[in-house]
Amino acid sequence: MSLELVFDYLFSRTFFDGAVLTLLITVTSLFFGILAGLVVALLQETKIRTLQGVTLVYLWLFRGTPVLFQIIFIYNVLPTFGIRLSAFLSAVIALSLNEGAYMAEILRSGLQAVKTGQRTAGLALGMTKAKVMRYIVIPQAARIVLPPMGNQMIGMLKTSALVSVIAVEELLLVANQTASASFRYFEALTAAGIYYLALTTIFMAGQFLLERSLDPKRGRRKSAPAPLIERLTQMTETAETR
């Protein structure tokens, strides 16, 4: 065991580039995964049965098969149909589609958690559907879905290590190749583990700051009037008790 070699790996350009590529894959896949999840969540609310059927097949397929299977399938099978993608693009597509299936359920549950009475109350106050969604539904749904979404983001960071099977030069593959060349597995994998912990810590800190910023009780003055959302909630509860 050599701590000096661990630090050499930790500050080497090869490991740094691998960590940057891991972060790039994670952020890109999360971005497109959230977009796909939002589209699927909205399609699930539609009354068109064909679209509902398509979303159910999508959720069943990508939640029912392993991520590793999806990565290998897209990279190795699509070329037989004339669709040739780079290893990086194949990895991002597979991870985005898989993440979208889970994000869809998270976003759908958050949107459905907002009571229908609050939307009705907003419309009764003269707000348009777009304003009701922007000022009433989304702020409340965001606080509900943020913790599970944060867990999915951290999980995606670790899941990105699976793309090493299709030779994407991410952090784990770099560490494994370095260890195979020098037979210093402890030092190489320790350096990679430190990078993973650092990236995970950044994600956890970002989640904490977002949850804190969305907390309606933070920094509120006692003399300040109740926000619109709380007034609508009170109106809804009063109507329900009647």
C-alpha cells in the first residue's frame, strides 16, 4: 500500500479526465432523463388510450430490464439495423431512457399529490391553467419530488460506471486499466473511490441547498401575509369540511 501512489493517481490527468467524463455522462443523462420523465408523466394524465398504452409499454420495458442489458443492447444490437452510435452516445441514450422511466413515476406522483381543489380554487380566482400550474402545482410538486429525484441523481452517478463495459473511458474503466497495468489495485481503486465520494458529496450538497431554498418556512416573517399556495390550501380544506 502506497499513499503517495494514491495521491499521484488522484492528481493525474488520466483520472481527472475520467472523473470529468463520468460527471458529463451523469449530468447529460439526468437532463434528458428528466425531460423524458416529464413527457411520460404528462402523457399518463391524458385520456387518449393509445398514448397511455405507449407509456405503459415504455415503463414496463425500461423498468423491467437491467440497465447493463439496455446499454449493451443499444451499443451492439442497433448496428445490425444500420444505426451506428458511438460508445458515449449509446451510453447516454441508454441511461437517459432508463432514468426517464423512473423519473416519470416520481414526477407523476408529485403532480398528483397536489389536491384538485387547489387547482379549482386557483381557476376560481381568475388564474389561467398555465398560471395555476406555475404558481400552485409546480412549487408544491417540486418540494415533494426533490428528495426522490436527488436519490435518483446520486444513483445515476454510480450507475454510470456500467458504461465501462462498452469501453467508455469513464472513471472506473480508467482505474481498472491503470490497476491492470501496474497490479496496484488498491491505490487505483482508492483514488477512483475518492473521486466518486467527492462527486456524490457535491450532488448531496446541491440537493440540500435546493430543498432549503424551496422550504416555504425559511426566512418567513411572522407579519408577512400567507403565500397564495397556503391561502388556496386553507380555502380547499374549508370547502372540504363543509
